[in-house]
Amino acid sequence: MNTFRFNKSKTTTLVPSPEPPADPGANGETSSLTSNPRSSPDPPSSPDPPSSLDPDDKSEDVDLSSTEYARRGRELMRLINNLRSMGADTMIDLPSIVVIGGQSAGKSSLVEAVSGVNVPRDSGTCTRCPMECTMSSSAKTWSCTIKLRFDYDSSGRALVRSKEVAFGAAITNRDDVDIWLRRAQAAILNPHTPSENFHKKTVTELRTINSTSSLKFSRNVVAVAIEDPDAIDLSFVDLPGLIQNEEQEIIDLVQELTVKAISRPNTIILTTIPMSDDMQNQQSVRLAREADPSGERTIGVLTKPDTLGQGAVSARKMWLDVIEGREHTLEHGYYCVRLPDDAQRAQRLSRIAFQKLAGEYFDKTPPWSEATDRGRFGIPAFVSDISALLVKHIEKSLPKLKQDVDRLLASCLEDLSALPAPLSSDPQIEVLGKINDFCAAFKSVVDGTSSDKKLAQRNRALYATFKRDIRGTAPDFRPFENPENYTPFDTLEPDETLGDRDPGVQTMGLSEVRQTIKDSIAWELPNNLPYEAKTRLISQFTTLWTAPAERCLTAVNEVLDDVIQGLMETHFGRFKVLQELVSDLISPDVDEAKSRARGAMKETLELEVRPNYTQNTHYLQSLREKWLSKYRLGRKNPNHYLSQAGYQGLTADDLPRLRPQNPDAFEDELIVMADVRAYFHVAYKRVIDHIPLKIEHSLHQALAGKLSVTLLQSLIIDTTARGDFAERMAELASEDPVVALKRDHLQARRARLHEYRRKLVNFFA
């Protein structure tokens, strides 16, 4: 437990034992905040605190408030208070002292004793927002000013810019502070009402404010600045008292506010503990222990020692053990204070008189009078010690504060650079430029000359799938009377694969083909195969081509929609009004192109219905001979093909020379099979090129060719119809509110961080 030496002079100031100042710039590293060449990389060390005086020294008392140490302490506190008034506490963890405790723990009396002003404390009054109290001894006369600092909105979210509002004129009569604090809290809890509306309200009027329109609690602060020549420089935050007998929602709100405040690493926790109750029963003690398990930044303030009667011997001994560090130890220990009761307050004694009464109590009442560490009793010792502790804590924290500001500023600048630059050109130029860029980008994507190859690559994959689907509609001819007992004759070459066969393809053997021929005979002369038999068989596979073609076109349309949407987001994403307009304007052109592509595809498929025609006769004849030979071989030896039939070393080119020695009864059927199978291959190779080319030409190329002209024409028509061309252009060039709001927030954050940085740099300059 750290000890503090103190000197009782005219202005009592307690100072910590001298310790070497922490070296904030280890290894000689310089903080990036100290870019000012006149500033030092490390904060200047505070001068050593004055040595304590020998109790027997009769020399003249020293006024410590005028020492270099005291001056340095005031500067440090002023720096932190200035940063806090600028709203820096919402971004960085500023060193602070926070007072917590239950409603009956004597917290309000402690605040009064420390600050020297009365706070609202009558029955039914509940502090519903933090009160920040700053005391300074630099003035020659007493005064008090109150400000309202709004760091959060009514939902508890941090504001983009903190706002500090002066609340009334400076107060010169201590007795007026109570009513002004009540008015200030009412203004905080009613942020939508002008604060000046509360300046003249009476206590009765304040009590009748409609509670339904007021916030139950607020994180915004009533900032009280006290100039008191008899005070010790100090700054602390008084939080609403922890409550139990209220609605659960209110209990949770107060606890959440407390936990959030004391969980910050730079917060010194002052927890008020009434000695009339067990330590284990104190909610504030439990919360402080959870936030600060090691007890490094918690100070216990024991109140109401006079409630322990003469007979409470064991309780008094236990509390003395706590004060002297033998029980429930904390690094900075405990202080015991005796605060005025209601009867004493009614006498309206001065603060000095109250302190004198408390001092006599501790000097004459055992076991407090027998304590070895007399510096742990009374308000003067307590205030002096925590003032010195806060100064030391601020000095130690400054290098980290500078680093935090630099880190936050770098992150803010990075986020800003990730946003598009603010608009600066003429709205008309901006709109037309964006539209031209969009149309050019779409054309380059369609042509495949853009760095983005997604449309071409995705469509090539779809066309490959379409090719496999068409290949799967090949006729399943098997040169046997019972075809189901044999494997399909799908390919001519051993390494050629068919893929998945379309489920609409029928397996046909010799009997099925013969029946088709028979059904097709009309007035043909004998020994003439009816042509209709072949067209019937051809139509069986060409009619299957519509479904895969439709699937292909539907998928291509989806790719087109994705590409257009991506380009729209890229080129108009920050201009939501323009993006919606362009989307509406090009939608008819896109739908028209899709419809045209479907019509072109349908027309291409109809070409394969009739007539069944090709000028690629050489290829057709070659395929016919190969398939006929394959079917004949299979017919001659169904179980073994070339090698098992005795034809060694033959290739596909040798097949046309193979003929059965005896005429086959199914020769006509084999010829029909070969003719139809050969024609399929010719038509298949034709359609798998024609369909993709038709889609590309009638859909993508056509749309890319006319998009720029039609879009600009439609834009002119739209703006003309609305009247004011310039106004419409300005509307279209208006940025996405989300992006604009984010930029505004980041720019405001950057400005605030620059202000904090400047404050810190100037302090060390």
C-alpha cells in the first residue's frame, strides 16, 4: 500500500513519495505525435515534490500551492480537463477519478465535503447523470460555473461532434449551486428542450416535469468547475448512486453506466463504503473488484464511522485492520472520513468547521485515535492524497494518450482514403461522364477487351454445357433386333465420348427402325426407302434441342443481369438516385435485347426442322460410310468387334471397304440408321455454333451498340420532363447519403483527433 507524506501548512497539499518518473520513450524511441521539432519525444518530468517537513521543525510553513510541483499539477489537470471538455473521453481513455457507491453509502456527503458545495439530496432525489467536478485553487475568489456536455445522443450512441453548452452565468453564492445542479440535470434528461428553458425553474416546477418525455438516465455530463482559493486542485466524476429499490430496468441502467465507467484502465475508482454494513454486502465493492481484480486503481473511502457504537469492539477492530492494510488490501489503501449528518448540515457550519469537528472525533475516539497511519483519516488528507495520485497518474499516462491519438488518427485517415473522393465538378459533367464510362465499360466487357473477363468466361462455360447437352440427344441406334441386350453404339472412335444422354432419346433397334420405315411408306416404288422415315427419325433429336437452348439462354440472361448490376454498382454506387434512374432507363433496352435473342434462337432452331439440308456433303458421306460399316460389323459379330472378327490392324478408314458376303435382311434399316446418325453429327456441329453466335449477336453486341445512344436520349427526356435541368442534374449527382454521412463522420472525427493531437503536442512544446 503506497504511503503519502504530507505537510500541514496554510494550504495543505499531500504529495506522493518521490519516485523516478516513468520513461515514456523506451530505447530512445520518439512518439509520432511529437512532430513539432521544438517538442521533446518524452513528456517533461514533473519537478520532484517537496520533501515533508520534520514535525519538530519550527521553521515557517511552506505554501505548497505555490511550488513548481503544484503548478505542474495544475497544468496537467488543465490539459486533461480541456481534452475532456472537447469530448476526447469518448475516443481515448483519459485519466480520471470516478466516485461510486450505493444510495445510503454517504456518497453525496463525500462529494459535498470534497467540493465544498451542496448537491441535491432531499428524499426522492436521484442523480440520473454523471457530474464532473473540477476544483482549482488558482482564483482569488470563490465562483462556480456549470456546463452541459453532450457526448451521446438520446439512444446512448456517441455523437459525431461533442457539444458543450454553458448553463447560466457564473455562480458566486455557494447556496445557489443546489438549484442550478437540479436544473442542469433536468436539461440533460430533456435534450430536445432548449437548455435555457430550465434556467428559472423552481424546485417544485422541476419535480413536475413530465417523466414520460424525459430520459430515465443519461451518459451526458453536468460539468461543474469550482474556483476556490482554499481548495486543492482536483477533478473527479460523481456517478449516479447504485440503487436496489427501483424498477429492474433502472437498476440495470445505473449498474451498466457504473461498470462502463470503472472498466476503463485509466480510471481511478473511489468506492464509498459505509462502515455500518459489512464489506461483503457492498455492491460498489463487488463491481470495483470485478473491474480491478488486482486492486491497483481502487481506493476505498470508509464513511459513517460514528455509527459504530462503543460496544462494536470487533467491528471497529476489523475496520481498523482494513484502514491499516491488514484486511481487504488495496494498492492505494483506504481512507476513513466523518461526514456531517442532517443536524450538522442544518447548522450551516463552514467546511473548515466541519473538518475541525471530524479531526477532533478521530483524535479522541479509539481505535481511530490509536491508528499508526494518521494520514488515513479526514477529508483534507484524503483530498490531498488523491490529488497527488491523479497528477502522477496523468503524467504516467500521457505517452500512451499520444500513441492512442496517433493510432486513431491513422485509422481514421485510412478509412477516409477508402471512400471515394468528394464531388467537386459540375453535376452535369459528373452525370454524363459516369454514363459514358458505364457504357464504355459494358462494351469492353462484351467484347472481352476489359480486364474483367467474367461475362465471356461464364458464357463460354454455359455454351460448353449447351454443346454437351446437344451431343446427348444423339440417336441411340443399335443394329440388333433386341437392342436392350447390347451396349449403345455412341461413337466412331474409341477415345470419343458422348457424355450424358438426354432422357428424351429412345433406344431403337432394327425392328423399331423397320416399323418407322413401314409407317412412312406412301407411293414409293419398290426398292425405294421412303425419305419420310429419315425425317421422322431426324425430328426425334431436333425437337429435343429446344430445352437445352432455353436453359442456355436463361443462364446467359442471368449472367448479363449480374454483369450489369456489378457495373452499375461500380459506376453509380455512390449516386443512388442516378443508379436507380439508369436502371429504370436501360431496363426496356435489356428486356428488348433478351426478347430479340430468344426470337433469334427460336428461328435458328426452326432451321433444323425442315428442310433437312446440308452442303457439307463430303463430310456427311464420310460419316455415313463409317456408321454403316460400324453397324454392319456389329450386326455381323455382335459380341466381338474388329479384333474378334479376325480384322487385325484395321482403322476407321478401312471400314467403308467392309461388306458382308451375303445380303443382310436388315440392310435397309442399317442404311437408314447410318444416314440419320451421320446427319445428326452434321446438324449438331452446326447448331452448337449458331445458337451461341445468335445469342452474342442479338443480345450482347446489339445491347452494347445502342446502349449509349438510347440511355442519353432517355436521360434528356427525363430531365426535360422534370423542368429544371440543372436542378435535376444536381439531384442525380447527389451522393449516396450513407457514403456522405460516413465521410462527414470520419472528417469530423479527423478534425477532433487533430485537435487532441495539437493539444498534446503544444503541451510538450
